[in-house]
Amino acid sequence: MNWTDLVKLALRSIGSHKQRSMLTALGLIIGIAAVVILTSIGRGIHRFVLSEFTQFGTHLIAITPGKTTTFGLSGATISTVRPLSNADVLSLQKLDYVQAAMPMVQGNARIEAGNKQRRANVFGVGAALPEIWKLKLAMGRFLPDDSLENPRAFAVLGSKMHAELFGTASPLGQRIRIGSDRFRVIGVMEPKGQMLGFDMDDTVYIPSNKAMEMFDRQSLMEIDVLYDNEASSEIVERNLKRHLIARHGAEDFTIITQNQMLEKLDSVLSVLTMAVAALGSISLLVGSVGILTIMTIAVSERITEIGLLRAIGAERRVVFRLFLGEALLLSLAGGAGGVLLGVALVKLAAALVPALPVELAWSYIAAAFSVSLLIGIVSGITPAMKAAQLNPLEALRAE
């Protein structure tokens, strides 16, 4: 019996038990669809988080006070003998491969303009922020170049802050109160959106010295350095470390390159994607048990058929291939149906909820489909061997 006849016979046998075959394939369909959906969410979160970290550019280095290992996020604990200062920023700007350096201090304060007020994030920064963080001005200008040496009470508003305090009117030249100090608005930034929970539009930017006084800090929270695209991060990191050790007398700071942050994030998020894929694979395990059960029952119910096949000359390997083919076809149908259902649901979710980060993880989908075929082979071998080993005379008498 050739392979074409075996496939036809297997399909006819599956078709004669439609309900049982559908229930068997349904277990795999649900399992594969679960893997597709969960890995798509995991891959979408992976892409979303990495894009959040790279929206400010890809050639950044963060320097934080204290010899600790951090992700370079603002809010690091300040515990150094010699704090980071604006003088450090000015000196770093003169190093090779450094395009710009910027101090950063962050806090939360009450912002008042006329009879309107709200609390928001206040960033104490330098004139290089638009270049380093890839932000653009909507109107006015940003902090002047001499704001580190000669800090003046200037403020630049985020787009949302502008709308909340002044509506559609121009705020340029207007006075606002931040905490207990008065500032003059000199610019408004274009909308940027959120970055890991921080609303970059609901903010106010002021000179770093003013922010240090306002929040009673002796050190900068962070220094952000933008380096040349043609330079390697390792060389720039070594130069920064050597320079700051010479200034401070010790390595009382932590340097985190963006590559290091992205590598750590990528490894963590890859583990997350694998974890959700493992959760979805539990459904595949259930589906494999279903195929094994159904094929075992099929052998018990079709003993007479097996005896007849053997009596008319079918060899044991033909019977083995027949039952194994049925299991393989069921797993193939379940795998294909699961992939189609999962992809359709992911596309539907992306269309209905655009904010949900989903991205089809084709490598995991291919792996899940391959596993479904493997399940069919493994689950079908034992029942197929049992069917092939039946004695034809005893099988015929089983009726």
C-alpha cells in the first residue's frame, strides 16, 4: 500500500468519527492559539520596552553618583564623598568623542500660573537636553548655553503643561511659580509622550542649579552623555571613568552605557517571552494526552478492522503507518487551526486595542507548530505499535 492510499484511508477513518476527531484536534488548536497569543504579547512588550529606552537615542551614557550598579534611572541614592556637580558636566563636554553632556535633577513640585495650579515633574537640566534626549521645541527657545555657569530663573514647559496652564494662549514671557520660586517661561516643547511611566509632556524644565536649590540637593542625580556615533561605547566609557577618577580622586560614581541597559533588558524580556510560551505549552501537553487517549480507544474499537486488513495481506508496518498517519493528520489539523486562530485573534486585538503592544513571534509560532507535529508522532506510536502487533485471527474473532 503506497502513501497516497494510506493518507486516503486515514482521512476516511478520521471523517467517519467527525465529533471525536474534532474534539481531539480542538485540544491542540487551543494549545497552539494560546502559545501564539501569549508569545505575541510577550514579544510586543519586549519591543515596546526597548523602544521606550531607545526613543532618546542610542548613543547615551548615564553617570550616577555612588559606586553602585543601577540602570541609570533618575532617583538613584546619593551616597558619595564627592557629589556629581555642574563642574563635572562642563569638564566632560571637553573630552574626545563627547558631543554633549547634561546634568539632571528631578523632583515634584506645585506649578502655578495665575489662578491655575497643578503638581508635576520638574527636571533640572542643561541647554543640551534637546540634543541628547531628542526633544524638539514647539515655540520659543530652550535654556541658554550658559545656564550651567549663570543659571537664571527660566522655565520651559512640556506641551501638556502649556495646555493645562495657558490653554491655547502663548506662555512666552509669562511668569509662573514653581514651588516658592518665580520663573519666566521662555519655551514650549513638542509632544513626546510617555517614557516608562513618566509623562514627558506634563513637565517643566529649569536650570539644574535652580532645581538643586529647590529640592535641597548637594549632588546631581545623573549626568547624561551623548557620544559620537563612530566611537565605541567601551572607549568612551574608559575616557569618562579615567577623567572622573582624576577629578574625584576615586571611583565614587557608576557609569552605565545604553548598550548595557539594553542587553540586560533584552535578556530579561526574552526570559519573559519564553515563560509565557511555556505557560501556553501546558495546553499543548493537554492536547497530546487527548490524541494519545483517542488513538488508544480507536485501536480498541477497530480490532476487527485491523484483523480484516491483516487477513487480506496488509503487513504490520502498513497497519502501524495507518494509525500513526491518523495521529499525525489530527495533530497537523490541530496545529494549522491553532496557528490560524491565534494569528487572527492577535490581529483582531491589535485592531481593536491599538495601545496593546502585540507582535507576532514567528519563531515561537513555528516551534509550536513543529511541537504539534511531534506530539502527533509521539502520541500515535504506542497505539500504532499495539495495532500492528495484534494477531489477525484473534482480531477477527473479537467481534
